[in-house]
Amino acid sequence: MSGNHLKYSFQQKFILFAALFFVSVFYFISSCYINTSNDGSHFALVSALVNNHSVVINDYIEYTGKVDYAVKDGVFYSDRLPGNAFLMIPFFAFGNLLDFTHLSTVSSHAPIQEVTVILLPNLCGVLGVLFVFLICQHFSASFKKSVIVSLLYGLCTLNLQESTHVFSHAPSMYLVLAAFYYLLKTPNIYDKRFLLFVLLLSYSLIVELQNSLLFLPALIYILQTRKIDFKLKSENVKVIFFSCLIIFTTLGVLISYNYIAFGEIILKSNKFNPEFPEEKEFLTSLSGDFIDGIDRLFTNFKTPDLWFDLKSGVKNNIPGLFITSPILLISLLGFIPFYKKFSKEAALFLLIVIINVLIAGFHKTVLVRHIFTITPFLTLPVLFAICYIQSKKNKLLSAAFFFICLCLSCYSSFRVFYVTHTYWGRDLSTIFPFMKELKIYLLYLIFISAIFFSAYCLKIFLNKIHLNKNL
């Protein structure tokens, strides 16, 4: 494994910052306002939470399009899990701050909160790119290869689409990816990063409930890598206690939310959606045709018109991952050298992928975005394919491989860009809808910079006080 303390030159820091900043701006200008019942349901919930201090969305039901909603005793609720809306609160409040200070006039769109909440998936998408870079570094990849693979993830996969609307998928991806990064970096469960892993993965399950199943591959990996010993000692008891406390607290938040809303102890917030009766129970929601599901998620052999007919592969018909992002085919090759060099980590990644694919493949309604959370784990083995080809020291082979990767990358970025800009309520007449909202983005950067600067000044002040006390 790579060292835990990586040092970068000023040039490398600048390149990484420039790459992440470019991705951030690109995601923001590619974003759009609330335009589907899915993101509308999340927005309705956060609006009710902040403005009305309630989980009742009667005042905002139009955002759901009467599709993604729940109703009980004539009262309307969101049918989404609340984790995404909770994360949106600071960004919604930022919009309220702009309203209060009359700075919202820099935008012609109302309410301004429809713009500011987009900053959450933007941020999660950029952090996803960053953590792909960090995991590449963890596997001792060069700085150059790490940047290349992270940009492939950021620009050639559906990370673009999910980072430009307020569905739950971008936060889910980030939380899971960051969680497993910290698990990889954790030498043993007594390291403070282990509880950070538990916290991130635990919170992810109230963003997307199926993430709870990812504790299984994590446990297997912990046992395989001997990050825990089974001696009865206080350190073991303490870590297990705090881990369970974090997990049950997050579950308690979900159960409490559903009880406040529906008066029942349940996990599924969409149980009371009248439009999708199959979602009332786990078994009925997972009663789909698995073979058809797998085909729709990856290959579209049964619907080959989606391969090349761009207009057919939009909205809910976005093609499978290998059709939308054929660069991921290189990852299939990369899993072999990945497994040979890091067998336990490769097995961990595969199990994460398999669990998510099983859930999505058996689902009654199969959509490619349902497995978005595993996209970075499918992208990362590209790194090992690149390293394997370079290790052969064959110029002709390397040139051919580079050419194939370049072609697949260009097509992937084009296809992802196309499906993003032809999603519900969008068209190619305005490919960068938020260009007119760049002033909001600038205010956001100023606001965040002010927070970090204030925190830095406070840290210096407290250090001086501590130093004076010691003297």
C-alpha cells in the first residue's frame, strides 16, 4: 500500500485544484432548476422543513407532480428518504440568506433556493472526483494517472448528470465512496478514521436505504485484513459500542422521521405513495425480472436501438453503463490486474458492486441511475488497466491502448453530456442553463471562503491563547 503521508509539489497542488475547479464550474453551468417529480419531492421536503418546520408538504405538493409523493389521511408528504433533504438545508438556508440581504436579485429566477440547492449535488460530484483521485493515490498510483482516472470519472460517467440535479444519487455516491476510502486508510478499527467510515456509511442509509447492505462487505474486508482482533479488551468494546451507537442513531433518525410523518414505525418512506403500490413492501418492490434488469443496467442487448439512436436513449431510457460510458469496458480488463495486486480490495469493490446490482436488477422499476452509487468503484480499475499496459513496455501496444481509451473517453463524455442535457424538461437549445446563474456561484465561493478564513483566524487566535497559558 502507499504511504499515509503524501506530499505534493506546488505545481501538483495547482493542477489538482485547477482540475477540481474546472469540474465544479462545469457541473454548475450544466445544472438546471427543479424540473422533475423526483428532485421536486426532495425540494418540497426541504422547503417544508426550513420554511414551515414541518414534514407536511401541502404547500409544495406541486413540485412532486403528484407522482413522487406520499399521502395519508388527506395530508401530503414526500415519499423520499429524508437524508438528502437534511443535507440540502444549509444550501436552502443560503438561498434564504440571499433573499434576506436582497442579493437574490442577481438572479431572475424565483425562488432563488431552486438555484442554491443545486450546489449540494455539485459539491458531492466534485468530492466524488477528489476521492477517486485519493483512492488512486492510496493504491500507489502516480499523480498523473490519478488525475487522469479521476477526470475520466468526472467527465465520462453519469457523475455529470447526477451532479446537476437534486436527486439523492450524488450525495449517496459521495458518502459511500468517502466511507470506503477511510476504511481503506484505516490500519485498524482503533484508528479515528474508522468511526468516520461508520458515520459516513450510516448516514448514507437514510439517503438511500440499500446502502445499509454495504456494511456486509465492509465487515468481510475488516476480518480479511485483520483490522480487528477478538481479544476482550476495553478498546474493542469502546469501538464496537460507538459504532453501534452511530448506526442505531442514524436508523433512529429515519424511523423517527417516518413516525412523525406517518404515525408508524417503518423504514420505507414511499409506502404511502398511491402511484406505485408495489413499493409498499420490500418483496413486492424487488419482484422484477433480473435478467432483463441486468441487461437494462449494463448492455441493452434486448433494446439495441438505444446503442446508437441518441434520441431513444434519454430520460428514463438512458442506456446501460457500458453503452452510455463505454470507457467502463476498460475497467472490466482492469479488474484482473487489480485483483492480482490488491486481492482483498478488489474483492471488496466487487462485492459492493454485486450487492447494488442485485438490488437494482430485481427492482420492479429498473433505471440505470439506481446503481449510480457504484460508478466510482467500476471506474477505478481503469487505473490498473493503464498500469498493466505500461508495464509491458511495448510502444505499439501502448499506442493502440491509448488510442482506444481516447476514443472511448470522447464518446463516453459526449454520450453522458447528451443524456444530461436531454433529461426531463431540458433540451440542447441551452446546453449550459446555469451560465446566467454564475453570480450565485461566485457569491457561494465568497461565502465559503469567508467561513474558512474565519475558521483559520479563530484557530490562530486559540493557539495564541493556549501558547500564552503555557508561558
